[in-house]
Amino acid sequence: MKIHNKLFFVFFSFSLLLVSALVLLIQWSINKGVIDYVNSKDIEALKPLVTQLEKEYKKENSWQDLRGHHKRFGDILFLHLQGEFSVSELPGRPNRPPRDRQDRISQPDPMHRDSHPIESNRPPRGQASFALFDHNKKLIAGYYDENVEYNKTPINANEVNVGWLMIPKKKQITDGYELDLIEQLQSYLWVIAIFTMVLVVLITFPIARHIAEPIKKIILGMHKLTQGDYQQNITLNRKDELGELSRDFNELALTLYENEGARKRWLANISHELRTPVAILRGELEAMLDGVRPINEKNIDSANDEVKHLQHLIDDLDQLSSADIGGMHYRKKAVNLGTWFKSEVDKYTGFLAAANIALVVDNNETEANVFADTTRLCQLFENLINNCIKYSGASVAKISLEVDTSITGGLIRIKVEDNGVGVEEQHLQRLFEYLYRVDSSRNRKTGGAGLGLSICAHIVTAHQGSIKALASELGGLAIEIELPLEQ
């Protein structure tokens, strides 16, 4: 089942269940309310009867005239409650169709006589009737069933309670205008319920579509991604979770597209980098074998340079692969970076001087303890210096160290910059990608395979630091490194 149909089914089922429960609850409430109303109306209708019973009591100041006289009690009820209760509810009155009022009053009931004991006049079990109790709650006349719920109405004489009139509560409405009212209200309720469900269908169907349509678009986009089509863009003008999901999908598609481009560039670059020295080496060896070039020390040394270049490239690729899989090993210890750098600066000065580049060191006396591997730090600085020598065309290089304690834990900021040709801003963020070159036409004259800065980025990351490229104040390129201080 599609998600659109599932959503519609869920909304419709829940609404149907809710509406049905409400209808049943309202029906129960109406039935109970009408029954309570009828019972209260019965009590109100009994006020003349209560008055008459009070008069009967006052004749002898006792219930002697009514005690055990069920027929007389029934006659009193019958005279005062004509039209209010059925004949079967009155003591001493059989359940038969009534004739006219005179017959019902004047004709004696041959089934009951005053001398019958209470027990012999009890109606069939489950058939409720009226009962009269004295103030001690002892039965005087009528019929009382303990399994039936009664309303008690007090009977007072001279403001003193002398008895109770027990009226059976009605549990359901079987006839009369109250039953007609209940049936009419129930029919209205079901009409309203059906109308409500029609509205639910008309509302939930577009809501389900509104929710499902973006999901369908995202599913289609995901299917295209699995087929290798990464140029996907889903536009949803929504500000909910589905809108956020579409934006994340677009970011994912863009990332996959860029990664795919980087992978293709990687394959193209690595193929080019490996093919070039192999082709040159092969050409030189074939020339010597064919006798075009003599086999002498100079030509063999030239071929050896190509082998060294190829070996250097393979070593760099191996280092990067090891870094990606966590294979680069680090032996870290607490190091005073300022002291360590002071001992290494002469070496870097010599490297740069050989390329006619002057080195300027700023704040060489910095004291900063870091948890680092000094061998990897040497590799880091050598790669940065070599990058400056090979690509910058600079005459001045500057290395500065600065401790920043404004952030939690503190850090040391290392900046290596030059006054060379620099790098355009659009290339700065990609300098640390594998085999990325600003000048794609760079040939063997400059050397290198574009892997040095990628290795630097891995080393810095392994030391929980950060590295970035930016424009130098000297006019060239600046590489800024931040390493956390040891706590």
C-alpha cells in the first residue's frame, strides 16, 4: 500500500473511531439525561400522593390503616397517579388492558384481599412497584424488591419523618414522547456523524496528498542517486521537517556530485602522475638500448631521477592511504613547541636559502606545551617549506607562532606565509584535496604531485588541530595551523 493511501486510511480510521465513540457517548448521555428527567418528573408528580399519605397517617397518628393493606394502598396510588404510571406498577393491580376510569376504581380485584400477607401479594420477580415504609424502614404496604433501585421520598407529619415512599427508578424509556425524543435525537446524531465523515474524507485526502507528495519526490530523487545521477535538486516551499529533509537531500546530492568529480579528478591526476615518469623512464631506457643515447653515468643518473620521482609519488600515496585507514602511526609526547621549533629553524633557514628565499621568524621564544609527535611535526613543516619553495616564486617566507588563551584550553597558532604569486580565493579551500593543483598545466619543472598539503592536513587532524589556507598579508599564500595546548 502506498504511503498516500496509508495516511488516508490512518486519518479516516481514526476519525471514524473518534466520531463513533462520540456518537455512542452522546447517545448514552441523552438516554441517561432523559431517564433522570423522567425519574425527577415522577417524583414531582408524587407530591399529591405524599400529601394524601400524610393525611392517612394523621388520622390515627400511625400507619395502622395501611399496614399490610396492599389493595387500599394500590387504590390510593391509582387515584392519584392515573396516566402517570402503568397499571402493573400499582400494588394489587394485575397487568391487563384498563377499561374506563370508573371500572378501574370501582371494580374490586378478586386476586387480592386485605387479609393477604405481604409475601402472598409479591409481584413476579423483576417487576418493580411502589412500596411504603415507616420511619424505621419497615415495609407497611406495597412490594419491595432488593434487586431494584428506588427513589426515596420522605413522608412527614408535623415536620417529623414518619415514613418513606419508595418509587422504582426507571432504567429505560419504552414508550411516550420521551422515547420519540430519544429516537429523533439519535437519528440526528447519525446524520451528523455521516456528514462529519464525509467532511473527513474531503479534508484528509488532500492532507494525505500534501504530506505524501514531497516524500514521493524525495523517493524519486533517491532512486536517481542510486543510479549515479547526482545532479538532483528538490524544491519544496515548506518550512517543516519535509522541507528540512529536502534541503538535506540537496546537500547530499551536491556532496556526492562533488565527490564523484573529485574521484574522477583523482583517477585522472594519479594516472597522469604515474604515467609521466614511467613514460620518460621508458623513453630514456629505450634510447640507450637502441644506441640513440650512450649508456653512461649521466644518462643512467637521469633515469634514476625518474625512478626517485616515481618512488616519492608512491610513498606519498601510501602515506595518504595509511592516513585514510588510520595506518599512520604517532608517538606523541609533551613537547615545548617553541623550544623544539628553535632547534629546527636553522634547518628550514638553510632549505629556503638554497632557493634564494629569506626566512623571517616571528616570536621565536614562544613557550607552548603541546601533545605531539615531533617526527610528524618535522614532516609537517618540511612539506610547508617545500610547498613554498616549489610553487610560490617568493623571495621572503615568514613563520610566526602565537599563543591564544582567549578560548577554553588555549591553543597555539602557527602561520607559514610568503610574498609569492599567491592563490586565487576560489582555490583556497581545495588546496588540501588529493592531487589538486591550482595550475593544471604545471609540469615536471615545478615537481611534486599535489599531495604535500593533503598529508599536512592529515597530520594536523591527527593532533586534534585545524588547518586552513588564506591570503597572506605579504601578498602570497598563508597556511594557518591551530594546535590545542596540553592541559
